[in-house]
Amino acid sequence: MPINLDKALGIYPQALALRARRAEVLAANMANADTPNYKAKDIDFKAVLNQARDQSSSNASVLVRTHATHLPSGLDLTSGSVKYRVPEQSSLDGNTVDTETEQAEFTRNAIQYQATLTFLNGRIRGLMTAIRGD
């Protein structure tokens, strides 16, 4: 009986990739905290993951990539998922990065990344146990 890894691992691989992408966006914000006219960006994790879940549940069949030039299906981690953050207070130089907010969001994202990794590891461990028959 074949195992469908996409179903067995659930949404965790996509969530992990999204958390990694969000870490990149937040790090870019912190790196540009002193850049004039830089606009802080963020990813609405919940909205993107809900969209991916809705797409996967609405598709009765799984799309298969049969050629390297075909577009991949699944979670959209392109720039379209990155939005500008509304600043709480604007600065004189037009920069909208609040370093304290960015640090807090980066830390929260890192903790959630670790939690997602722990869940994914548990799923893989469970599959290995089932395969070995322990």
C-alpha cells in the first residue's frame, strides 16, 4: 500500500517554508531600519496558509508536474504574499520600520518555526515507526 507523503505530513512542510520566508522578510526590515523611505513588509501567515488549505481541500485531484517548465502547485511564497505593514507612527525620513516590533515579530516567528519543525518531526517519526512495524 503506497503512502502519500503530502497527506501524511499534512500542512507542516508548507507552514515551515512560509515561516522561513517570513523570517527573511522580517530580517530585511530590521536590516533597513535606517534606510530612508523604506516601507516595512510582512506576510499574513494565517491568510496565506488558509488560502493554501482551501485550495488543497477544494481540489479533488492532485496536480502532477510532468515537465520542468510547468508551474508548481501549492503554497504561493512569491512576492504577492508579502504586504506592506501599516506603521503605528511614521518617521520624518519616510521609513516605516519599528525595530522593537520587528524584533518581537522575528522572535515570535522563530518560536513558531521551531514548533512547526517539532510537529513535522513527530509526523516523520510516526511514519518511520509505522514503516518499521514497531
